[in-house]
Amino acid sequence: MNYFNLHTHSHFCDGKEAPEEYIKQAIGLGYHTLGFSSHAPVPFENNFSLKEERREEYINTIRALGEKYKGIINILLSMEIDFIPGITRNFAEFKDSGGLDYSIGGVHLIQTKEKEDLWFIDGPKQESYDLGLNNLFDGNIRKGVEAYYNQVMEMILTQKPDIIAHLDKIKMHNKNRFFTEDEIWYRDLTWKTLKCIADDSDCIVEVNTRGLYKKRSDTFFPGPEILEQLHHLKIPVTLSSDAHLPQELDGYCEEALRLLKEIGFKELIYFNFSGRVKQNI
């Protein structure tokens, strides 16, 4: 499979294995490029992000592995950077100080103006999603979802990440309990977000397969309807598995490629050491 993965988590954050184990797996899969993207440090205690005191070690380790496997596979350095207005650092600071090859931007923790706590919409526990919705948004799902997409749009406009991670992640723990994706207000929000990407940014949207192979979603992030709109708006896409284990690197990638071809996509975007590259699918 002559492809790549740009969204990969090792034991430097919430992944489970050393980076070299993912490299060996990627070589066995025939990948030409593997990008590591540890969760960037955030200024509060957590169990998912790279610790600030290990940031230099992470950078040096990935670069050393890049040299070790040079000519066999391209090893790129990135971070998945959380965006929380007024709390997290600017993406450019991480990218410039770390010499990152590209940046991935994501929203996992949602801010509300009324309360100081954050709504954590990711992770394995549906109970955390429900508790945050009730505590921060008084159970008002529309208000919570609007806050999510508004934060995503603010990230796009102010931080300009190279890649937008799992665009519709807000649906994961919802499981059609509080809203459905065919509701008019939800469609209007996603369309507004896509227009923001198309009109005001040069961002690439990631097609993320993790929800399917972890059985946390019935569709990719984003789902088929949004993918069709991305194609209509000519917004470029990339394909990543968001792997936290080496064996997850190619999870549901063949299925995603088939869907993208059916929709009409002709190419994916990946990165090398010089910038963006197009690859036919």
C-alpha cells in the first residue's frame, strides 16, 4: 500500500508504543511517509498530552529516527495542537520553536463563556461527555455543539493549522442520542464551518478512520455528507488513522479510500520535507 499516515501518537503522549515500533509497522505496510503528531503540551494536568519537560526529547527522538530510516521511509515531525482560546499557546509558537514539518489542529475541550470548566468530548468514556454537557451547557446540546463548531472556526481563522483533525468529532459520544446529523441547525453549522475553510483558509481536512476501527462511530470523521460537501467546495483532504498503536496504522484506510473515490476525490495531500504533495488515489 503506497500511502502514508500523518496522525500518529506514540508513548510520548497517549499512544502505547515507542515511535520505532510504528515505523517498523509502516515499513511493513509499504508506507512511504509516517508523521508523528504527539498531543502538544497544554497548561493543565492531564493524561493525554506531551509533557513540556519531554518536548525536546520527543523532537530529538523523531529527528534521529528520521535519519536512521532515511532512504527507507520519510519520518516527519508534527504535533496535534489543541485550541482553547485564552488557554493554549499559538500554533505558530509550537511550529516554529519545534521546527515542525506541519501542524494538526484539533478541538477536544470546549470552552463556554459562562463557566471556567471545559467540556471534554473525546476519550473512551461516554459518561464524561454527558456530564460535561449537563454541567457546562445545562444539557442543551445545540448550545454545546454550536460552541464546538465556533471554536473550530476560530481555530481555523486565528491559528491556520495545516491539517484540521477529525472535523466532526462532536458526534462521537452523541451516538444520535441528543441530536442527529440531518437536523437543519446541525447541517447549517457544518456548512458554515466548511465555508470558513474554503473561503478563509488554506487548511487540509483530515479523513480520520479512528472512530470506525475503535467502534466509537458509525462513520469516518467527517462523515459521508460532509465529505461530499468538501468535494463540492474543492477543499483538499488527507487520510489518517490517528493511530495510538502500531497495528492501528492502516485501520479502515482501504474502506476510506473506496468511499473517497466513490464521492469523486482524485487525490490526497501529504507532506514531505519541502511541504505539501499531491498523491493520486
